[in-house]
Amino acid sequence: MKISFWRTMAVLTCLLVGLYIFNPLGVPSHDPRLRLLGGSTFSIKSTSMAPSLQPGDYILVNAASYAFGEPVDGEVVVFRPPSDPAQIYIKRIAGRPGDRLRITAGKLFVNDREVVQPYLDARQNQREDSRRIQEQVVPAGQYFMLGDNRDNSLDSRYFGYVPRANLIGRAAYVWYAKDTGRIGPLH
């Protein structure tokens, strides 16, 4: 029996539409690349993650990473902020559910241990209000996000905790940067 090309295409289309609607990875996005392929590219538009990411950089985001695992402290994450879910932000995870965190004199402490932050630029983060936050406990199912450029970052200090359901994926790789020496895995 010969299967027609159009019948094969119809079955394939139904399969892809079903996967898109079912959204097996649970990605909080309507982007078919994220829902069907488990990843996508994003461009960096601001300096909130400098020096790690610069305006004009392009990154690969792994949406499947959080479908099968939990976010890790220090990972760079793409997410929808609770204050404006139509937007997509990129920040670093500073606190996970149950963590006690504070910033004192520009140093991040999680569960009373200072977090080594080699990705910060010592010349940045000079404003006093970006150098401290009172101790707080991250609620269950929520994450505390910080930009690497603390003086120029709209992050959890301003919009609050980010629900787990708002996480789109882990920023895994810089695939284009004006400074080609920065192309590679994101840390």
C-alpha cells in the first residue's frame, strides 16, 4: 500500500499542532520553537546583565532544562516577570525556594554564606540602594532574580519573586557577540 505525500503531511501537521497545544515541556510561551524544539534564540537588548551579556549578544535558551530538572543557584534564566508577563527578562538566579538571602555592602549572602560572584564588574554596582537588601526568605515555588549590573537592573528587588511557572529556560550559550572571545557557554 502506497502512502500519499499529502496524507503524511496531514498526519505530521496534526502531530505538531497537538504537541504545540499539549505543550509537554510546560513552557510559558507561545513561541513554537520553545514548545516543539525545546529551545530558541534571544537577543540581549539592555546592559542589565553586563558584563556577562552585552546589548547585541545572541543567546541560545534551553527550555527543556526545567521540564526535567530544577533551576540551580547562579544560572542565567529567561523568564516572564510577574509584574508584566508580556515581557521576557533575563537575569541570574540568586535565591531558590527556602533560601534566606540578603545583600550587605554589595555582597550577596545566601543562607548566611557569602556567594562568590566572579561575573560582577567591580566598577559597577556602586549605588547604595543596589548594594543592600534586608534579609528575606524565598517562598515555596518562587525564585529571586538579580541582574549582574545591579545599578542598572530591574529585577526581584523591584518586582518581587518569580514563580516557577514563569521560567522559560536556562540561557546556555552565547552564539553571537561583537567580541568573539565571549562566544561560548554561559556561566
